[in-house]
Amino acid sequence: MDNRFKHETLKNNLVPGKVEIFVWRTLKRRITTRTELDDRGIDLDSVRCPLCDDGLETIDHALFLCKHSLNVWDRVYKWWGLGSVSNISINEACRGKSNISMSSIGCNLWQALEWVCVYLIWRNRNLKVFSNKSWNGPTAPMEIQLKSFEWVSTRAKKLKINWNQWLTDPIIYAV
Ligand SMILES: [Zn+2]
């Protein structure tokens, strides 16, 4: 097992602490999806996914397998020039593995990006469930681009990340 997973927290210095904590809770399966709540004996009207209504809302479904989440991942992968997304899971996203060779700061950067995705996909899910805001799949990748830039560029000062470059060809910062 990777050293990072032996500790009680998970670290990536390019994202805020709240994102690290969220990813850690995800790994520990402490995210309150409908099936998790049901397992804890909480009575719910439905344990189906509130976004697609096409499957049980497990953690994997909510963050990766739901067609709406997968669409976001797919667009993020394309933005990074990584082709189509396949077999993404919590463990893979947490490790920041990619199908191309990256520098060590690049691996850190890609991992940070994946963590931002997981965090924002769940946040959007909650807005839909609790505030009845419509899930807006097409704008989610833009939100990810914006937030990741805001968080990462101020923390990875050495990379001198430029907004236009970040939008059009972010992989140059990672290889
Ligand atoms: Zn779904």
C-alpha cells in the first residue's frame, strides 16, 4: 500500500484542506450517499440515484459511474488530452494515476485535479438534492477548470500556471 494511505489523512499540497478531507472520507466510505444512509438504518423514500434514477446511489455510482458524473470525467480527460475515461474508481482517482508518463510535480497536479473533480461532483450532487438546483452537467467541467486553476495556481507558484494555457493545454505543466 502507498505510504500516503497509511496515515489518517491524505495529502496533496495543491488543494485546500477541505478537498483532502473529502477525498479521505470518500476512501473511508464516509460519504452520505443514499445507500450509505440506508445501510446505517436511515429510512429513505428511495436509494436510487437522484441524478439519473437509473441505479442505486452508491459512492462509486455518485462519483464515477453515474452517466452524469462519467460525462464530467470524460470531458476533463479530453481537456487534459488523456483520451477517453475508463475504469475510473475511488482508488485510482485518489492515487492520481494517468495513462501517460508525468513528472513528479505533474503526478501531483493530476492527482489534485482528480480530487477537485470528486469534490465538485459531490458538491453539485448536494446542490441538486438539498437546494433543488438543477444538475448542470455541461457547466461542471468549466467549474472544475476555474476552481482547479484558482486553487492550484496559487499553491504551485513555481509552475507559473497561466489561465489560457490551463484552459487549452494543461498537460504541459505535468509532463
Ligand atoms: Zn446516477
